[in-house]
Amino acid sequence: MNAKGDANRSVRMTKQRLYQALISLLQQKDLREITVRELTELAGISRGTFYFHYADIYALMEQMEAVQLDHLCELMDALVPNISQDDVPPALVALFTYLNDNPDVCRALYGKSWESEFTRSAKEMIAKRCLGQLTTDGGTLRQQYLLAFAINGCFGSIAAWQTQGYQPPPAEMAAITWQSIRAVKDLL
């Protein structure tokens, strides 16, 4: 591999180490309590390297959140067009599999109670995506309430699932959620 490819791989590895260190620290304390020193020590990189990539810890968190929202957008783009089908879309199973396989990331971003600023951003993005796909005019007030009910219900189910130790398995949880989503969709 050429030097540029090696450098890109090195940058990706550095950022991944920073992400993992931040996720680990967020399990223990709030973002505002985390210092660059403890983050870089845990990641095994220099403070200079950190500041080469990020202005501060908040910039790192913003980038992590943006990556997660992009991933969620991709899943929603695959999920929403299939809302009329009976079978559980693979994108929903993929979402629950991701949540199951990455519990630390989810707790760090969504919060232990699944109520955080990031959660609110995710819910807002999902609502916009759904209304855009399901209605052409932004939805009636009734549709907006039904959608809010569905979205908050999904997040509540995920929080309960987390509390239950991610049981039942992701595919079964996706089926339960899909049944609920379809019931609300039929009312739209």
C-alpha cells in the first residue's frame, strides 16, 4: 500500500481509538467531566495528535454523533419504503443487531435512559424522514401525533429491551417492533 493509503489507515485507527476511549469514559462520567489528558492516555495517543484532528472533546463527540446519525439515516432510507410489507425489513433487523452488538456506543450516545440530546436529534431525523415518505404535505396534526407515538414507542421498547439484557434476540425484537410500527402506520 502506498504512503497515502497507510496514512489514511493510520488516521482511521487513531480516530477509532479515540472513539473507543471516549465511549469507555462516557460509561463512567458526563462529557463535560472528561479531560483531553485522560482521553488521550486511555487511547494511547499524544495530545498533539488529538488536537491535530479535533478542536476539543465536543468536536470529537459531534463527529461520533454525526457518524451514528448517518448510519441511522441509511437504515431509515432502507426501512421506510418497506413500511407496507408484512415481513420484517432487513434494515430493522440490522438496527437491532447493531444495538445488540454495540451496547456501549448506544449507552454513550443515547444515554442510559435513552433520553439525551442525541436521542432527540435521532427522533427528529426519523420523524422528518417518515413524514416525508408517508405524506406529501408534512402530515396532518393527527398523523404527526401518531408518528410521535410510534417513534417514542420504538425508543421506549429499545430502552426496555436494553434493561432486559437484550432479550429476546434482535430478529425477534425487530419483529415485535415491526408489528407495532405497522399498526400505527395503518392509522396514518
